[in-house]
Amino acid sequence: MKTFKNLFILMLFGAMFVSCDDGLDLQPLDRITADDLFSDPAGTELYLADLYDRMPIEDLTFFPRVGFNYNPPGSNNTGFTSAMTTQWAEHSEGRGEPINSSLIQWWEPAYSLIRDVNLFMEIIPTLDISEEEKNLYLGEASFIRAFAYFGLVKRYGGVPIITEPQDYTGDVDALKVPRSTEEFTWDFVMSECDNAINNLGESNGRRASKWAALALKSKAALHAASIAKFDDSVDLEGPAVEQKLIGIPSTSANKYYQMCIDASAEIMDNGPYSLYKPNPSSVEEAAENYRAMFENPNIALEEAILIKGRTIPGDFYGNNYDIWFNPAQLRNGFPHPGRYNPTLEFVDRYESYDNPGEDAPIVTTVDGDIYNYDGYEPSREYLGFTNPLDIFEGKDARLQATVVLPFSEWKDTKVTIQAGFIDTRGNAKIEVSSRTRFNGGLIFSYGASDPELFSGFSPLGGNHTRTGFSFKKFLSTEPVVPGWNTSTTDYAEFRYAEILLNYAEAVVESGLGDPVKAKTALNATRKRAFHQIEIDLTVDNVQRERTVELSFENKMMWDLMRRRTYHTTFNNYRKHALKPIVDLTKGDPIQYIFVRGRITGQGGILRNFDERSYYQNIPGVSLNDLVPNP
């Protein structure tokens, strides 16, 4: 689906369908009528394109605090993404607070979109087109409306269900629609998905097809099932709880798990999709295949089920991932790089090839203690590496495809991420600007004298990673164009790998479905990453694989939300870093040691999650008479 903005028809939505007095024969000359717009196929397509563009797709222009399609001129939101609200990533300036009740609002734009979909559904039967074309439009409208209500219910719980255009006749109270229960709202999403599935065809170009509707149902049903299964772990009170406007009974969990299983299986068994390049011949090939798929998902159309296109650079069209998130050394003149910092927790989550089915935390000391985060201790014996990349040897290929590792090459540049040095007398200079002489030369604590020549740990300008890792996924291999909204990276909202993992999770959590098939699905994405040994179907294995395979695709936050693990994870929680340090006491050649430690500065503060933030505040309750969330 292409991106269309600033459509002149937006001016008409509120007025084009209002009935007129039969005695008025003259049409206003300052607007386009519904007949004018929809009598031209191009007008209908433009209207529909605008509806698609306003769907709550959390692509590379989605940012908490500012919302969807955030690409106006000078779109400075400091590069704060939803993954930074999780344990898996941190902002270089320490802005990665957990989600609260104001970070992911989407209310007024949602009901504006729903109204315009309802208007479209009302006019479709009157169009001078074939029944087949009408059914296709109705399927697309149901898909968009399902997506809109999915965006609402996962934020607010039960919401008002409005399926027809509302016209103001002077009675404000007549426009007020009470909230439905959360379960009823999820059921409505499922029924809208079914309407779309039944009306859409096998293929629909860059727009929604039957398979995209099945993918939405798979995703939404898994979300609802998780809430039903795990909601008892959350202690909320108030009228919204008592009226079941939030929360789903645990007895309904398997209903939704079965829906997820059925929708996923239909895609797996009968759909035209498969994993992109599922059988690599080496770790290096696996890493490059995975990386390239996100730089341009159009090379992987066998895997991408629905792509949101960004074809034109510039304000209101492009995105800012390349300028915000490349390491500082690759800024190419842009003043604010290096903002996206994957954490040590995230890197630890990846498996190693020689110990499948387990996290493989980075071991930095001879005693193997991975739980000491107290910083550098001279009394400890650290492992030394002349090649700092050796500490990551044997890790899952997707790590190097997703993360810029310290001293790895990215775009033909060795990315220097260094936290300090230990001089020849044993004095540690860590995360302070310093230098020392060694073998006739100078050693700098951050690896170079100029902040533009290194990419780690300096607090200057907030442009350097504070975790020891920088970001790679989605970024272009071309040089950075130093201006706002210059990147045109397309985004795969649904891809086949997610469907496989949805199926695996639904089966392992419910006991329904085919466990052999689920195990095969789980291991398929690992095989694409060059794993040769299969692992068992377990809850932890599935969740690890989701973290690794779907990383930074704006799903991490929602996994914490739907599984109700946010409040247990963020309970006086600190995020952590891996700090590469030059140890000059080990002589020549220079060796690197690594320290597992807390992120320093603002990023290292204790963080907590308020259980009330599983549901966002509903705006305007004093006017719309809606029952507020806790």
C-alpha cells in the first residue's frame, strides 16, 4: 500500500453525507460531493488509500508520546521508540521509562478513522461497480475497521463500538455510546477479521488480502488469549473492573488461542508464504539474509504478508531511523545519532550454536559470574581478548544482523565502542574522558580523541551508546542523508515468521493444536538463522525466539503488556551494559576486557511499572460519560 498524505478530500468527510432539504436544487460550489468523489474510481482509490495510511501500524514513523505517522518538518521526538520502554533497549540519554498512561494514547484519531470507514461502508453499495468489486471494498473496510478497534482495545480495554456514521441533530446525548466489555470488543475485532477474510481475495496487490486479514486475526487473537490467561496476576479495582470493561475471564483464553491457531494454520497450510531464504549455508549468510530483509522487505515478498510503503523522501513521507540510530561515526553531518541502544539483557538472550535452547549470557570473567553488575573490580580476573569480537563467537547470526557490536564493521567502518582503559599502573579510567601514553602513542578512554571518531559511552550530546551496543536493524547500507524524513524504508507489518511463532505460542500455552507442527514452526526461524539442532517446544523457548526473531519491530512492548509481565519485570529494575575496556596491564598486543555493569547516568535509574498502565486513560470522560479506567 502506498503512502498518500494531505488529501484534499479530508475536508469533506464531516459534511459530504449530510442529507439535504429536498427543496434545495443547487449544490454548493465550494466542495466535492460524494457522488463526484466516488463516481470516479480514482477518487474511491484515494479515499481508501487515506484510510489505509491512518491505520495504527506501528512502523518506523511510530513513536510513543507523539503517535503514528510522525514525520512532519523537523520531527524531533529525540528518537524515543517503544522498545526503549522494555528491558531490551535504552535511549542514549536515558529516556527509557516504562509505559505509563500517557505514552501510547490513540483515541480521537481512532474514532475519526472509524467514522470515515463507516462512511465508506455506507456508500459502497451505491457505487456503480460490480458485486465482486463491492465485496472487495467491503472486505478492505472491515479489515481497516478491525485494525482500528484492535489498536483501541489493546490500549483501553472495552470501548464504544460504532458501526454506522453518527450525525449531530442537536442532541448531544444521542451521540454518546457506552463502552462495551473488553471481551465483546475483542469478539468484534474477530468478527470484522472474519468479514474481511470472507470478502477479500487471495491477492490484492499492495493492499490487504485474505492472508493479511488472517494475519491480523492471528495476532489479535493471541493478544486477547494472553490477557485472558494472565490477567489474574494483575490487581486492579474500580467500576471498569466491576463492569468487565477491562479484563477477560480466564475461561475464555482457549477460545482465543483456538482462533489464533486456526488463523495461523490456514496461512501455514494454504497460504502462498514461506520464510525468506530458509536454508543458509553459513552463519555469515544467515546474518546477511536476515539484515537485508529489513532494509528492504520487498526482496522477501514470500515472507512479507503486508507492507506499508514509504516511497518518497521528505516531510510527511519519509522516516528518521537512519539519522537517529546509526552509530555516531556514521552520522555524516547529522547532529543527533546513536540514540537506539540495545541492552546487555537483549544480547544475553541470544542462543549460542553449541548450547541450543538456552540463553547465552556474555561471560567476561574467569569465574563465569554473570550476575555481578558492580563495575570493574581490580581483584577479579577478567578474560582478555586481542580481538574484541571474539567474546561474541558462536552467538546466533541474528545478533550481528540486528546489533552493531563493539569494534565490528558497519558500512565499511570499524565502530569504536569503548568505555575506558586501565593504564599500565592499574589505574582504571572508565566512562570519563582521559588519555594515557602506551608504547609511544596515546590511548583514549573512548577509543579516539574526537567524539565523531568513536561511538560509545561519552555523554556528550547524547550521541553515543551507553549500553555498549548500537543499532542496525532497518538501517540502510547507504550513507546517511543528514536531514529530517530522508529515509524511505518500507515496513512489513505482518510477516510469515510471526505467524509461525504465534502458532507455536498458542499451542504451548493452551495445549490445543498440533504440538509437532508447533515445534517445527518454532525451529523454522532458528534454522533460517543457521541453527542445526532443534529445541523443544516450551514457553521460554518460544518467548526467547519471539524476542530474537521479532526484535525491535514494535512488538516487544506489547508482549510485556499482553502477557502481564511488565509489572514483574519492572520492579525496581535497572538495565545493563557491556563495557569494553583496554587493559594495558596485559602488555602488548593490546587486550580488551569486558565489564558487565549497570547503565550509568539517567539510564541506570531504578524503574517500576504501575499496573494501572496496562490500560491507558480514556480522554474526555467528563464529557462523553464513559467509565474511566483505573
